[in-house]
Amino acid sequence: MLEMSDTGTDAMPAAARPRNISLPLDWFRAQTLSMQFLAGSGVLILFTTLVAGYLISEITSGSAVRNKAGAAAVLVQSMTEPIVQALAIQNTLPSEAIEQLDALLADPSFRQRFPHLEVWRPEGKVAYSLSKELINREFPPPPGLMQALSGDVAVYRADLTAPEHTTRNFRIPYLEIYSPLREHTSGRIIAVAEIHEAVLADEAARLRWMSWAAVALVSAFLMTGLFGIVQRGSRTIELQKRHLIQRAEETEATSAELLELRNRARLASLELADLNEKFIRSIGADLHDGPSQLLGFAILQIEQVRTVKTAARRRITLAALKDALDSALSEIRIIAKSLVLPEIEHLGAEAIIARAIKLHEARTDTQVAFEPGGADIDLPPAIKTCLYRFVQEGLNNAYRHAGGHGQRVQCRIDARIMEVSVHDSGRLAGTGSDIGNNTGMGIYGLRQRIESLGGRLSFERQPGRGARLKMVFELGEGACLGQTGIAHHR
């Protein structure tokens, strides 16, 4: 058997070996699970196939040779054993026995299959041979002779260096088949027949190829089946991996968006608190500059009433006092109306919008178109207040800047989103009044209120087409912070 040399691996420089090894490892790690399995198991199965193929081919070819040798041994025993019975009582064969063996080997069919025949005595002496110079010569007992003397049929490749072969200058490595020859009466081994048979090269090669082909087919079938299973699992894992990466990216984006919304809500809350403080100071200033001044004037008029001496003068003073008190009461009512909400706690979204529209129409003597749409859902209290203030501020702006022309409120509400917008037909200079001019929230304050609750406010003005104020809330998604909760259907 030939042995493969490892000198090519040993000759590789030690410094270059880690770099060369790292490249396949990097490639291996970069592959999918199925490709890693294919590469790893392919090497293992190839190694296993080589070992199994070699062992199986050797076993099958050896078994074929032994079966062939056994059949040949039985044939030779049946033909030579009756002729050599004289060796049971003497050490040499009589001439008649030698002539019978010569006649047997003279048969062309027998001679073609068995070109050489020797009969060995147990001590290593040649009792018969086609090479007459070997008869009655003694040689070191070959291993096959010793094994046959124990009763077994022995098969060996001819040792061309053995003395009995060098004497005849043998060059072809025949198969040596040693078969024990027994005495008929006692069954005692009296001699050993050695026959030479041509090596079954073609038969052995055929068996080897068949063995290798069978092992290769089984290995390929096994590899294909296992790879199919792993490939399916690998595809599932890769798909899940892509989904996980996608979800992780979506989660990261959502987290960043929530963080931004949280920061915006926090800033809006801070600005709203500051705005409320300014609003309170504005209310205080309005009370001080308006009703407070009028009440102070009324007190002075009361003192004049006490000191006036004529009835006509008293009537004039009382009339001025009444006008001052009426003006103070009117201003206080205006301020109170801007601060106090109507009863909206038990109203739905559309009803709140309708209430704000009705009060605006009564206060301004104008008409407002209302276009409801979607479900009339119940909102958290903070959203209700925000909705009312939005419609109130939007209509006030439409009246103030467009004279109440083209006032329209659109509403679209479902379980996930609420969109409310206030429209007008365009600015008309010199029309409208400044009702609530100093007591309203303004768009800036309205934006802070809406964003603090998680909503969005937008304002658009198009020359000649009017303005649109729009508010958007996402419901049921945690967009409304803290106190708002989740909207519920009626």
C-alpha cells in the first residue's frame, strides 16, 4: 500500500501558516448555517467515505480471494489427496504417484488455472513439484505451510525472495494456496498441497470499484438528505434573523421617535406653564386696567353724590356712576366668559364641537358650517378641553381676520386618529372685531397645549383662498400622555 507524504505541509513556512489558516476560517464564519454544515460535514463525510471505502474494498476483495482459494483448495484436495496416501507410511512418493500427478498437471485446463503444484511434507521437504529439481529438497517451512498443518486453508501472495522461488527465478507474484491433505483412514494431515493461482486482478478491481461506488452513493444520498434538512432550518433561521434585525431597527426608530415626542411634550409642558403664568398676569392686568379702574371711578362718584347739593347735579353724578358700573360689569363678564368652559364633561367629540360653534354663532351673529365624519367617541377630559379651546380659538381667528366669512369646521374621528380643522374664506381688512383679543390663548399657546398632550398643530394660509388651522391626535396608541388615557367607543 502506498503512503502519502506530508512533506508539502511541513515545508510550509511557520510564519505563513496562521495567515493561510485564517482565510478559510474567515470565509467559513461568513457563510450561512447550511453552507457551514455543507463544508464541515463534507470534509468529515469525505474522510469517512475514504476510510470506509478502503476498508470495505479490502474486505470484499479479500473475501473474494479467500472464497476463490477455498474452492481451489477443495478441488485440489479431491484430485491429489487419493494419489499421495503413500506419504502416510513413507517419506517419499512412489514413482507411480509422481506419474499420476504429472498426468494430472498435463491437462491444459488444469495447468492453465494452476501453473505450479507442490506437495510438502510437514517438516518442510518437497515431496512433489513440477520443478523436478525441488523434489526431496528441504526448505524453511513457509508461513502458509505452518497454517495449513493446523487444518486451515491458507492464502498468501508469493514471497519471491523465498529459497524455493529464487531457485526457479520466479518473477510473477502468484497467489499461494496451501491446502491440507489427510489420511483417509485416520484423518491425520500427512502433507500439504501448494498451488499457485494467478492473482485475481480484474475481479479484485471490479469488487473495489463496486465497493467504492456503493459507499460514494450512500454518502452522497446521506449528505443530500442532511443538507436538505439543514438548508430548510437555515432558511428559517436566516428569515427570522432578518425579521429580528428589521424589528430591532423599527424598535430603535420608534424609541427615538418616542424620545423625541417625550422631549417635545416636556418642553411643551414647560412652555405651557410659562404661558399660563403670562396668561394669569394678562388677566390680572386686564382686571386692573379695566374693571378695577372703573370701580375706582365709581367710588369717587359715590363721594361726589354725598357732597353734591343740587338734584340736577346728583342725577348727572348717579348717571356717570351707573355707566362706570355697567362698563365694569360688562368687562368682567367678557373676561369670565373667556375663562370658564361650558359644561362639556359628558359630551362626545362632535357634541363639543357643536357647542363651541353654537356659542360662537350667538356671540358673533355669524354662520359656521360643520362637517362631521367618523365615529363620535368619548375622549379623556384633557382632550375634551383641548378640543373645545381649539375650535373656539380657530373660530375667533376666522372672525377676527376674515370677518366670519366662509367659517367651516371639519372633523374626522375613528378609533386611531382624530383630525379637526377650522377654515375661513380669506382675510378681509377692517372687518370683524377684537372680541377676546387680549383674553384668547393665541396659536402659540394652543400649540403648546396640544403638543403637551401628544398632538400636532399646523396652520396654513393661502392668498385668496383663506386659512386652515388643523389639529391631529393619535388615539389609543399612547400618544396622549399621562392623564389622557385611551379613548373608548361609546
